[in-house]
Amino acid sequence: MFKIKPRQTTFIYGQDVYDNLIPRDHFLYRVNELVDFSFANEECKDIYSPDMGRTVTNTPEKMFRAEFVQYYYDLSDREMEEQAKYNIVVKWFLGLNLDEHGFDYSALSVFRSMLGEERHKSLFEKILGQIVSAGLITEEEKQYIDATNIIADIAVPTTTQLINDGTKRIIKVLRNCSDIGGNLEMKEVENRALKNPNELKLPEDVKKKRLVEAVADARKVIEFAEHHLREKKTSKKCKKKISTLIEMQRQVLHDNIAEKKTNRKNGDTAEINDKRRKGGSGGRLVSYVDPDAKWGAKSGNVKFIGYKAHSTFSGNRFITNIKVTDGSINDNKPAIQLVDEHHSIGLKPRKVIADCMYGSKENRHSFKNMGVQLVAPFRPPTNSKGRGFTNNMFTYDQKTDSVTCPSGQVTTTSTKVPYNARRFRFDARQCAVCRSREQCTNSQCKPFGRTIDISDYHMELEEARLYNQSEEYREDMKARRCITEQKQAEMKQQHGLKRARYRGTSRVSIQAYLTAIVVNIKKFVKMIYDPPPMIKHTAT
């Protein structure tokens, strides 16, 4: 199936020419010597027919090598095609002779689509397995975890543009699935939706008028499409497309439009306003071009639209796992899955070090059940009902199942609350006469005063608090910042992970896996060919 061509076809264009031109210390030469890419043919052979069609010239190994070069130099598909034609080192690395033209740029996108997310993940794990086999990652060593944002490859539309885009898409699918060409009303709606001026330069009254028209047209098209689906015979595939678009458009209207009824002399009317705010709800549809891209937050004030890459790192700064989610997903959500998947490559980390976003009580409990210690700071305690006494200033006694406040008052009254905790309540009469009341609570609830929630995972939290006071904890946190932020900066600044190349979670995941492969191989080569110097200790 994969016909292996000899490197030497003629004396002029043979291997001897490469041997004379390519320096032995070139990065790609070292990668070729160190990393075995041949497993790609075996890994991907089931997606090719063994007895039909032409002999495969763009073999999985060649295309995987091309993907590596592309992401190492941060090239587009067309730029990679040019490098494969004219760059001598790249031609040699891909196994091409000097007189070969390489491949068309479209072969790269075809190969990515054929392999998909899961096979690229498998290729990432195979490369990581070679690093583990070299002894650069040990089975039970500590891991570090963090997430970084990826900006979506879209131009963020205004609310009017977003609604008009949905309207155009519904009409387009209706035209493709059935004959609505004679419907003049739909033509007028479509023509209005196609108008796409720069709204930043429009006066406010014109903007509002266009928004009102867009909402009216969207509802008209939804009604027409639903009537069409009931009255006309349409294939299941078209019905599914239209129904999906209708639901998306309804959600867009619900999330972005506020209607206020006004009473006027000529009857009740509805005033339509744009309620869309920058950095709104995480699940909100931002663009029809990339429906998977969502609002996310880098910090309390810094918002973005796109995805998050969640990664784990070894002490030697190798990426041991990576997963892409939409930007609205909380950092701590994929943590359990990321660490659990280490078993597939023979890693069983004894300790995972993270920032405070990962230190939820549920995560600490789940990691403990996996036999892994989660090291993460606690979020600063707060008191939403008072000013001074925070929850951590109250003492829980497991033997007596009671809580003591900073003023020495004790309560055993508790009730179960939904989020894996019990709520202890102090008597209102105790709180009313307490000298520290103003520092503790402003609650006027009767018959209870201050309330304190004690987690069902109280023991895990206490163990973590004790560990967080140790010198070992401080060393762990110091190393985490250096490792995670340095590697994420490398992926984003040098290899293009700052912005998505593609659209959709699955395709952005492919970008993340290939970026992680490049970063891992770079570190692999550096540690083998340029190992860090040994630290000499003098006897005292």
C-alpha cells in the first residue's frame, strides 16, 4: 500500500547531495536521528484501501512529518507547500528527492480531516511514549496543570449582524432543500439581511432601526420555515438542518434581545433593545461562523471569545496531556479527565500541582480517590453577610459535630444543603447580644443568626490546609509558575496557539495536539543533545 521509494534515484539528485549539504547539528537532522515517525503508517493504515486506487505517495509518515515542520515554523498550508518544494532541508526531512515537487497544499487539510482529533491524539501519545521510554518522564513523578486561552478565528459580529446571519442561513437551507424562489417576501428579507454596513459609523437611531428590522425578519423567517416544514415534504437531512438553525436563531433572540411593552394611545407596542453585553453568559452563541467559540474570562476584567487549552506538564517541562474546550468552561472541569488519561501511556502521577482555580473541594476529593494528591492554594475566604469574621475563623469539632465561633459560642444545629455540605446555624439570641456581631453578620433572619457551611469533605480540606503551610508546598508552587507559564508562552508565541487556525472544537484540538508534539520534540532534542550541566556539590 505504501510503496517505499529509494532516496537515490539519480546520481545528481541522490542522497550524497543531501549528505554534503545538510549540517549534522541542524534541528531537523537531530529530530530525524532521535524520533521515530514510522509508526504513523501503521497507526493510520486502516483509513487507506490496501487493494483499491493508486499507490499512496503522500504516506501518513510523510504528511505527519510535514505537519511537524509546519507547526515548528508556524507556517500556513500554502507556505508549507512552498517549503516542501524549495527548502533542501525540509525536502530531505520529508523523504523527497531534490527533483520532486512535494505535494499540493490541499493534501495537508485532507490529511488532517482523514485523521481527525482522535488519531492526532494517538500520534501525540506515541511521541510521548518515546520520551517516556528514554527515561525523561518517570512513572510517578509530579505533574503540573494549567489552562490558557485561544482566540477564535472569527470577526465578532454585532447583535444585528448575528441575527441577520442566522436569517440568511435559514433561507439558504430552505432554497437548497425546496423551491421557494418565487416567494417575494423571502427575497425582500434576504436582501435586507445581506446589507452589512460598518455599524460603528452609523447613528444610534439608524442602528436601532436596523435591529428592529432584523428581529422582525428573523421571526418572520422562523414562522415561514416552521410552516414550510409542516406543509411540504422535506428530506430528513434538510429537516434536521432547518430545525437546528431555527433553535439556534431562537436562542440568539432570547439571549440578545430585550422587549419592553409600552402603553400608547394607539395600542400596546413592544420596544426592542439590545441587551447583549461584552463578556456575557458563557453558553451564549457568539457567531454562526464558529458556533463552538464562546465567551471566556482570563481574569475578572479581561474577556475573550474562543477556546481554552487545558494541559498537564511533567517536571522536565514535557506536555503530558492536552485538551481543548470552549472558552466558557471553568479551568477545573477537565482536570480529573486530564490526569486519569495518563494511565494510557503508563504514567501514574502521585501529585498534581495547580493554581487556586483547581482547588475546589470536589476536585480534592476526586483526586484523593484516584490516589493523587492535589496541591493548590485556597481561595481567600470571604464573608458576604458581614465585614470581619470569615468562615475559616470558625472551628469545627468532628467528635462533637459542632461549630465554635471566634467569640466562643457553640452550635450543633445543622441541616443538609444540596452542594455536599451541612449548614450550621447559631441561635439569633446568641448573636443579638454578642459584642462582635457587627464584625460577624448583618443577617436579620429569625430564629437563627450567623450560618456556617461545613463541607462533607472537611477532612480532605483540613489535610490540604496543613500541607499548604509547609515548605514543600511553597517549593511546589514556585516550580509550577515557571513550568506552566513558560511552556504555554512557547506554544502561543512561537507556534501559533495564541489564535485558532481552524473553527470548531475538534479542529482546534488538532492544532493543540500538533503544537504539543512540536514543543515536546523540541524539549526531547534539547535534553538529549544539549543536556543541562551537572551541578557539582562541594564537600563541607
